[in-house]
Amino acid sequence: MIKKNALKFRLAEFEELELIAEMDSKVNLTSWNQIQYLSCFNDESQYLYVLEIKDIGIIGAIAFSIVMMEADILQIWVKRDYQNQGYGKIILKHILNLLEKRLIKSVFLEVRENNKSAIIFYTKFGFQLIGTRKNYYKVGNDYFDALLMRLELNNEK
């Protein structure tokens, strides 16, 4: 793992959208294209953050939306060379802390039913299964259900 002072978590910049979409497509079976990232970037209720390493560049990203007191994680990924090293955890933990400070009550996400490592990852953060969307994801010629998960934030002060 890279030293923490070499990590920077920040809002993405317009000029990076093409690179972010390209990186996403290399690690995610349900990746977003550049138009989807542009839509997120231009939507006042959506946010796109990146995790970068000094002298290396962007290694991961997360897109999420906020409506009223709820947030939806829309997309999250880490470059293959940096997976299973705690960077996804850093990204998600940072966003959950940010959402808690904004007094968000619930965080939702969808995960492909056969993405076992992601399901385990989210469960470790306290996300709980609350439902299913039938045939939500299309990967190649196959359709997969989306598992709906929710995390209740404890931001009572």
C-alpha cells in the first residue's frame, strides 16, 4: 500500500472524464461510458470523485447521487493493479464519512448477483440486502439480477 500522504481523494475534473471511462471499462463488466460520466459530472445531484496516487495518477473512482436524505452509489472501481490492496475500502470509507457529515440517513447501491467479491465487500461495511431487480444487468448476451443493498448511517449527534 502506498503511504497515505501520497494519496489524494478529490472531485474529478472535466478533462479526466474520457480517461475515467476508459479505466472503468478495463475493470468493470458493467462500466460506464464517457457520456454517462459526463451526465454525472453535469448533474447537480451527482458527484464523481477520484483517488489518485502522487506521481502515478488516478487509480479509482466513485460516482454517487444525493437526493434529500438519501444517497445512491452509482459506480465504483479500482484499477486492476491496485485491487485487493485496500484502495476500494479507502474510497468507500471516504464517501461514507462525507455522506455522514452531510447528515445523509441511508445509502443505497445495486450489485450484480454474481459479483461475489463486491457483495462481500459491501456487507463488511454493513450494507444489507433489501431486494432484487430482475434482469437488471446485461453482460454480453446474459442478463443478471441486481441485488439492492442499503446502509443506514449513524449520524445522530
